[in-house]
Amino acid sequence: MARILLIEDDLTTRLILKQALHNAGHEVIIAENGESGLEKAHQLHPDLIICDWMMPVMDGLEVCRQVKNHPKLATIFFILLTGREEIDDRVKGLDSGADEFLLKPIDINELKARVRAGLRSGKLMQDLWRSNQALEELNQQLLYRNQMLELMSLTDQLTGLLNRRALEQTLPSLMQEIRQQDSSSRYRYLGVFMIDVDKFKAVNDTYGHAVGDCVLKILASRLLSRAIPNSSLYRYGGEEIACLSPFINDKEAWKYGESMRLVIAKEPFDISPEMSLNVTISIGGVIWSADYLPSGTPTTSTLTYAHELLHQADIALYQAKRDGRNCLRITEFY
């Protein structure tokens, strides 16, 4: 049994069609005008709509347009009742979205046949719509999974920080972005820091790699707690953490580097209720000015400069370790 919405303002026609459709085994919902019919279509979502063309206030063409323009109703088969036989009128009806016409005076056998055909067609449209919806949902799931895989490929699973691959992708583009700042702007600087846990090998050798992993997790958490706006942290490899801090000058870089060093050294790392470790870090930094990378520099050259920046930060890090560890050393790359 199908649910059919009959929209007809003429009482006699309405009663005849209702009885014929009921005798054919269908549930018939009655609406006496276009506005009421449209409201019931939204409420009940019928399998098929039969609607008179000529009605006051809202005619059948407007009802059809609104039904076909609504995403949840568009697949409902729509039969337009009309006494008009002119080609132009049929064109108007088709342009409004009507699927079929039934000429007045209505032949009941033809009515039943067109309803059967319409229900078959409507079912096919509904099945197609559901298939498209399922495909769209699948595409959204695939998009989400791909985004998650991309994120996972750029994230260090132990610390939750971005990884070396992310750093190597970000640094050249960040340099290009900074280079585009106005030549007189204070934002044409970039700080690159390399951070290394002092005597980390001894931690692993003495307490095991599980404790070493715990140290790295706490290290990442504390560094994130001191991150300044626009800065980003990356696990570069082993116990080395890289930090990119755009738009900071020499003085600000020293201040930020010291805040990272102090947040690690000021309190022991609580590994477990029974174990705490005193941990310190050495930091090497380099301040780069966009003036060092002239306008129009090819992308390949930017990559070269990016690698050189990391190398210079590493040299500063080694200097910090030679100077006794638990300290900060910064150089300039102008």
C-alpha cells in the first residue's frame, strides 16, 4: 500500500479520486488547497503526489516547484491534473518539475495505471537517492580517514608533537611567508631552536627506554605549556625537539629560549609515584632575517636555506652542550 497525497480544491473531483485510489489499496491523504498540501507533504512525505493545476492562492505549478526544490521531497513522483492540452502549458508543467500529466475529465483506469507507473518510478528514484546518500557518506568517511592519515603522518605518536616530516614541509613555506612581510616590519624574523635533553642516553641506560619515553612525554607537555603565539614544536629525532617561532627578534628569542629551559629545569619530572628525575635541556637557536633571502629566490634555494637554518641551530646546540649543558646559545643568520 502506497501513501498518496491528493491536492484538489474541487470537492466532487476530490471524492471521486479518493475513492478510486482507496479501492486500489492506497492510503489517501487529502489537502483542499496548495498551501495545505505543501504542509502535509513536508509532514508526511508521501510516496506520490497528485495535484490539481488550477487552484486559488497557490496553484499546482508552485506546489510542484517547491516540492521539487526541497532536497527531502524532490524524489516524490508528482502528477499534475489539468484540463489544458496546449503544448506551451505542458512545457510550463514540465519546467516546474512535474513528472506526469493527467488530463481532465479523468479516466479512472488511466489514473490507476499512471499511479502504478509513478510509484515504480518513484521507488527507483528513492533507491537512487539513497544510493547517492550512502556514496556521499562513504566519501565523507574516506575524506575524514585520509585527513586522519595525513595528520598521523605528520605527528609523532609518542609525544603528540609534529614530526620531522612536518618540520621539513613547514619551514620553507614559513620562510616564504615571512619574506612577504613589509621590509620595515618587525615581523621579518624567524627563530629556529633545537632542544636536546642533557645526558638522555644515561637515562635510557640506567632506567630503561620506558622511563626515557616518559621523560620525552613530560618534556613535550612542559614545552607546549610555554609555547608563545605562532610557535610550533616538532620531535626532530631521538631526544631532539625543534621549535619554529616566527616574528621574534633577538631579544624575544633569548627570553623565549630561557623560558623553555627554565620550565624543564625548575621541577623534577615525576615518572611514577616512586620515581622523580631532575632533567635539564640544552638549547641552540638561530635568528633568521628575511632580508637574507632576496625577493624572487627560487623555491629550491629556499629549501637550501631552510636546511642551513637547521644546521646553524644544531651548531648553536652543540655550543650549548660544550659550555656545560643546561644553557641557551643563539646565533644570527643574516
